[in-house]
Amino acid sequence: MTRPHFAPPGPLGFGGAPLGNMFDVVSDETAEAALVAAWETGVRHFDTAPHYGNGLSEHRFGNVLRRYPREEFTLSTKVGRVLRADPGVTANGPFVSTLPFRGDYDYTYDGTMRSIEDSHQRLGLAQIDVVYIHDLAADHHGPAWEELFDVAMNGAARALIRLRNEGIIKGWGMGVNLTEPCERALERSDPDVFLLAGRYSLLNQPALARLFPMCAGRGVHVVVGGPYNSGLLAGGKTFEYQEAPPEMIARRDRLAAVCARFGVDLRSAALQFCTAHPVVAAIIPGAKHPDKVRENARLMTAQIPDLLWQELRAEGLIPPEAPVPKARI
């Protein structure tokens, strides 16, 4: 019998990357309004990371979440980078106008403990519920990720298991964009929950065949990040944080055409599809503005006829084995 694993509340959470000034600048006032709107629409799971704006997202989360009863929400952040002051830093990959820190990769035990303590201080909160080992995959490290994974299992994972066993955190896992690190963590250790971005969506489902059955067998849940595939399913032009390839745009357009025939917003289908799988505990679309937060909440409750999912299956746009939502009566 597997031990009980912690799962964040869902189905709708709030992803914090946009509030780290991802792609463009968000004012402090707009960031605060977005987080308040999330709370007012019933969101109780909030995810952030030191990497998002070099600490900016964590600062913004803490400034708002400190006003609410701590026992009423779940908060997750990440380890794998230690932030160090650097006045020359003004940007970081997709994050613009960041705080003046650089993130140095560090998957060791000591680096993990320092990162968590730093996150507590940036957030101004004494409790973090879930901690993910961040970006430990080939898309960030190339072939070196396997060696770094060994470092993390002997370092970061050991630290997080200790903190979980001591009741300081409730759970840990991998926060990545690829399935392989999650599969390996299940083989090597005892994670509770994964944050997996872009690998289970209406556009593509590489997590479906192997990772999700492994999670189901262990009682481990998944939080789906990037349910819009970094914007493509929401009408944007980016897929996996860069310009979308033509084949993905074409697939998106086919999905949109089927949805249009049934009078369904493609974004509603994208969000609700992700939550139908039983291992998915929550989804965390990111939003920069309060109106988008409220819109996500509305899209999550929009009615979708069962015939839509049947048509998507018939056209080969979703796998026949993928669970789909049931229309509410």
C-alpha cells in the first residue's frame, strides 16, 4: 500500500511566471490585482519560483497572500537555483526588468536549504507547502541533466524528504517541462506531486502513455502547467516559450474549428480537458491581468457538450484513451 501523498487543491490554480515580468513588464498594481482576482474567484493554490523575475514573483505573491489566512491556501515554490545579488542583471531569459539577482544552478543539499530559506524571506511567509526541483531536464541542461539528476537525488531530494518528514513542507517533486525527470524520480525516490508544463494539453499528451500510469500506480498527482501551451491555445503565437512551429499552429486551428462548430471557446476545452485525467490535481494557467484571471475562472465552468470530445477523437485530435470531461446537467 502506498503512503498518502499530498496534492494541491484544484481544479484551478494560479501560475506565477507571468508576474515575474515574463515577456513584458507587469506593474506592481496589476500584479496585485491579478492575485486578488484569483482569490476572489476561488483559487486556493498558488505556484511561484525564485527563477520568475529573479525573485520578483515571490515578492509579489507574498505581498498579497500575507493578507489571507495561511491555512486557507496552498503555496508552492521551487529549488535548483540560488539567487545572488548582481547589480548588472536586468533580465533573465524570457523575464524582463527583473530584480538585480542572478540565479546560479545548485541542486545540492546545502543549496536547497538555502534556497528555501531565501524563499521564505522573499515571500514573508513561514510556511511553504510544496517544493519542486526546478528545470532539472534536458531542455535546460542538455546531456548533463542526468549527472545533475544524481546530484539532486543525493542533495535536493534528500533535503526535501527530510523537510517533509519533519512536517516543515507537505510534499515535493519535480517542476519540469519534460516527462523523463518525473519518471526517473518515481524510480529513484518518493515524490508526492509533479508540476509538469506543456506535456499534457489539448495539443499534445506525451505524459499520457507512461508517466500518468506510473503516477496512478504510486498515488502521485500532477499539477499541469502551461495548459495553453505558453499561449498557442489561447490565441497566441508561442509554443513552449518560443515562436510556434507551423504544424502546431495547424493543429491548433483544427482544434479551434471543431470547437467553433459546437459554439465552444477553445480555451474552455483546453482547460477542462487537462483536469479530466484522474492524476491531475490542478492546472495553473498564468495570467498577468485580473480580467484574464476572471476569464479563466469563467472558462473552467463553461458547458461543453459530450459530442465535442467525440468529434475531436473522431478527427484524431485527441487520443482515444485520454479521459474527457462529462457535460454537467
